[in-house]
Amino acid sequence: MASFADMNGHRASGYSAEAQPDRTEMRLLVIEDDRDAADYLVKAFREVGHVADQANDGEEGLVMALDGDYDVLVVDRMLPKRDGLAVIGTLREKGKHTPALILSALGQVDDRVKGLRAGGDDYLSKPYSFSELLARAEVLARRGGSRGEETVYRVADLTLDRLSHMVMRGKEEILLQPREFRLLEYLMKHAGQVVTRTMLLENVWDYHFDPQTNVIDVHISRLRSKIDKGFSQPLLHTVRGAGYMIRDGAR
Amino acid sequence: MTALGKLFRTTTFKLTLVYLSVFALFAAFLLGYFALNTRRLITEQITDTVNAEITGLSEQYRQGGISRLITVVDARARRPGSSLYLVTTFNGDALAGNVGSLSPGVLDSPGWSETKYKRLEETDTTGHDALVRVFQLPGGFRLLVGRDLDERERLYHIIVSAGRWSIAIVLVLGVIGGVFVTRRVLRRVDAMTETTQTIMAGNLTGRLPVAGTGDELDRLALNLNEMLERIEALMAGLQEVSDNIAHDLKTPLTRLRNRAEEALRSATDESDYRAALEQTLDESDSLIRTFNALLMIARAESGHARDGMAEFDAAEIARDIGELYEPVAEEKGISLKIEAAAPAPVRGNRELVSQALANLVDNAIKYGGPERANGAPAQIVVRAINDGERILLSVGDSGTGIPEAERPRVVERFVRLEQSRSQPGSGLGLSLVAAVARLHGGELKLEDNAPGLRSVIALPRGGPVHSPG
């Protein structure tokens, strides 16, 4: 079996070479009863520089999640001994608030709502791509960071003021439509991190279905033409096979 | 189970038996009461008459002595009737009267008694019953006055035997009626059971027999038939889904497998393998998409998604979806207009309605472009209208449209018209829209936009009306 890195080849570390996300090492716990799937995930996380442990049933997962100091839990919805939602529920009851991402084969809207209500922080339906899972896990791990409370986001010479809704690139004001503003706001909130198309669709548009056409790409290219066009240094990068990222390329 | 045993075990038969015994008991009680009271009444009448006669006769005795009494008694005894008279000396010798013999000891006990007697002229051995009163006269004479009881007994027996017979007839008729009714009911229930068995054996087209009398069994049968109708429709849907899954998933799966096989056989360097793997990933992504769409349709059709319904503004959805697709349309040289200023509140599943509208807009962009016949730029209009009772979400394009004859067909799953085969897509878009509309108690209408196609999702404002049953 080819390793994850081999499979992606030129997408070193899972992403394209031109724009590397700011990656700080994460500690993950994968709670998944399918050993092959768990092995694959642990290996793939390690290859991109994270540390991942695995638990193969609900009980084991609960004990490890309570004792270990993890940044993110990846929890399968259906587990032997104790199902995924119960594991998260128990953790929350005991005051453990490690961000948890639920993996589910069900994937219907109400299942998703149920998962989030049980204390899950994000939800991904199977089958998923690893780049999607990785992007979501990295966003979850950083969630504890301070970005959410800042009123002004800054990436290089691009600033976005969340209160006055003013966007500046250098000394130039950029006029954005309301939705473009929210798109840029979400991208800048997660500056240095990859955000996928479905994450954008979910968080900027609040839709959980697949729009089939490349609608997000077109919105991104419009936004890009507003914030990057005419500037020598592009900030909004396409991460091949994964999604988009805003970052200061000079760093 | 024997036929008879089955009969006896039925509720109808048991009920019949219970009613029958209650009725028979009541009838027996009533007749018995009637018979006894009649008897008592007759006895009272006899007593009264006898008392009156004794008073009269003793008056005669007081006035004219024994000889007068004998004359009067003789005269009365000779009259026809059921009255009995006897005058005796102190030692029992008969002086006058129409009584030949009596049960022994009757004359010695003054007062009332029932006795056997024979008249003077009678010779047969059996006696008759009589109610008599013996009266002591001064001088040791005894006067006996009585009445024959045959009449009373006859009446009593008539009533009793009439009672017996009628109860017997009631019982017999009741049992026969019970058996008859029970067998009728049993036949219908048996017919129903038989039908349900064939249905359980897999013949879902079977329906329970309805007698047309509108009784409770008919109502039950009609309701069950309605249920069967629904089950059959669901099963047919399921069958269709699995057929479609087989059809539409096997084709790309075959393609995927062939590519992998070909890569294994003929790829020579790493870039060949990579290309093959990337194609495989793309292929599996589109498989997942088709699969998700199928699940979504099945879910919408099962009515399960009704749980998550809430009030939302369809105009806002029209604006949001329009805005989401506007850049894509523009990129293809199509202008997308949104006409949804007035609020259009509707009850339903926001996510599903959004997806349905997105599918229509997606279709309009794919097939409604790129240019009108007269060279004017293509246009798509997304509209939300509140016509009072319904909310109409429509997407009109200026493309080639769909010929009227083909319109009903395109809503079916996996149907893609010849000219659209070159475009990517699962062929499930419109069936999902139709399923979502039906879920909300509405419909999907395809109309002529002159030129182009106008697809309209019509939703009742209050959401689906839950049909009973």
C-alpha cells in the first residue's frame, strides 16, 4: 500500500508546494472501530506532522480522551461499547471541552444537527477526503485561539475591520458585497489555515448540500480579483486538492 | 383447527351465546313469575267464592235448620259447574252434596285444605284436585264447600309449557342465528386473512374484499386497503430506487474498475499511475454525489424530513441561491435576475427547499444558455411569489426549453434528454426537486417560458397537510 505522501506526490504534506499552511503540531485522538480506517488516519496525520493516537471502541476512547491532552478528537458516530455521541456527551459532562469532530456514515441534515447538539463541534459525513478532515481538524484545534474576539483581522497589508465593515489593502479601500465580506472575514479568521469549499459553503452560506457546480470557486475568484489584483504579492491562495487559504506569502 | 371449533371460538359466537343465555334466563324468570301469580290470583278468587258461599249457607242453616240447608245444598249441587258441596253428620255420613269421596281426614280438620275428590256420579279411579273449606255447624254437622282446581292447574300448565316451548325455540333459533351470523362474519374474516396471507407471501397488489355494506368490517377493510396502497407505493419506490442504484452506480463503477485495471496493465511510469489514480478519485467523488442525491430523494419521499419543518422566508432563499449562483451565471455570459422583494413565508425544510431551488438554477445555467436566438444575452430569472395560498419559487431561462411532450419524463430519475448528455450531472436533479415539492405537499411544474423553460416549485404556505391514516 502506497503511503499517503506517495499518493499525493507533489502535494507535499498533503498540500501544494506554493502555499504552505502555518502548521503547528496537533495532538489528535482518532476514535474509530474500523482499524484500517483508523490506521490510515493516524498515518496520514503523522505524515503532515501531527501526532495521532487511536482508540478502537467507545470506552477506550473515552478513557484516553479524559486522560490525554489532545487538541482535537475525531470520533466515529457508531462505535462498539459506547457510541460516539455518548462519548462526547460524557466528556462534556465531565467538563472536558476538547474540540470533537464527528464522522458519520449517515450524513443527513438531522443527523448532523443531532451530532452538534450532543456536543460535537464539527461533523463530516463518510466517505470524506483526508484533506477535508485535516482542514477541519486544524481549524478546530486553533479554535481555542484568540482570533474570534479580534475586531480587526490583518494579513500582510490587508486589513478587515469587523465593526466598520471596512476592508483596506495597503492604503486603498476595497469595496465588497456583504457576502464577499463574510467570505473574506471567514478566510482571514482562519488565516494561515486551509479552508475547504464545503467549509465555506457551510460557514458563509449556511448550506449543507453539494451545489454540484463550482460556485465557490467563482466567488473566490471574484474576491481574489478585488483584493489581489494589481498587487505584487497575492494573499488568497488556492491549495490544490483541498481548498483555499489566505496568508502572507512573504513569511 | 376444525371448522366447528373455529366457529365456537369466534367472538361473535361467544357474544351470541352470552346474549342468548341472558335472554333465556330473563324470559324464564318472567314466565315463572307470571305463572305463579296467575295461580295465586285464581286461588284467591276460589277462596273468595267459597267463603261467600259458606257465609250464605250457614245463614240458611241458622234460619231453617239442617233440613233447609240440605235442600239448598241439594239444589246447588245439582247445578253444573265446578263447585263442590257436602253436608255430613258428626260421624261423616253424607246428608247432601255432590261429592262422592274425599281424601281421608279432610272432614275432620276444619278450615282450608287441598284434597283429592270424586263426584258422586264418577266411577273412574283417579280423583280430581279441589280446594275445599270445612265448616263446623252447630249440632255436629259439617259443611264442605269447594272448587275444582283443574281449571287452575290447566291454566298453570298452559303457561308453563308455553314458557318452556318459547324458551326452547328462542334457544334453538338463537343458536342457529348465532351460527349463521358467526359464519357470515367468519367467512369475511377468513377471506381477509387469506388475502393478508397472500400479501405477506409477497403479492403486494392484493386488496382486502369489501362487501359494500359500509359496516365496521368494511371500514376496517377500506382502511387496511389504504395502508396497503401506501405500502405498495413505498415498496415500488424502494424497488425503483434499487433498480436505479443498480443502473446508475454500476455504470460508473464499471468505468472506475476498467480504468484501474487498464492502469495496472499499461501504465509505464509514475505520471501514468498518478493520472489513473486522480481519475479514480474523481470518479468515486461523482459516485458519492449520485449516492447522496439518491439517499436525499429517498428520504424526502419517505416523508421523514417532515420532522424538521419550520417557518422560513422563501424570498430570502430565492435571494440567497440567486446570489450564490450569480457569479457562475455571469461567467457563462448569462445574466441572473432575482425578483423576490416581498416576503414569502412558508412552512417547510429550509435546507431541502434551498437545495431544490439550487438544482433548478444549476439546470438553468447548464442548459438554459448561452445565447438567445436573436443574439440577446441569455437571462435567468429567479422569482419568489406569494399568491396568497401558495408560495411559487420559479426559475425561468431563455434557452431551448423542453418540448411539452418530454416534460413529464424529465422529472423521472436518471432521465437526461439527448442534448444534455455531454454535460456532467447525475440526472437526479429534477427528481430531487419533485420529491422535495411533494414532501411539502406541493408540486414541480415545468412551463414554457417562451423562449426557454420555467420551472416552478409550488408550495402550500402552511406546509404539508397531514392526510389521515
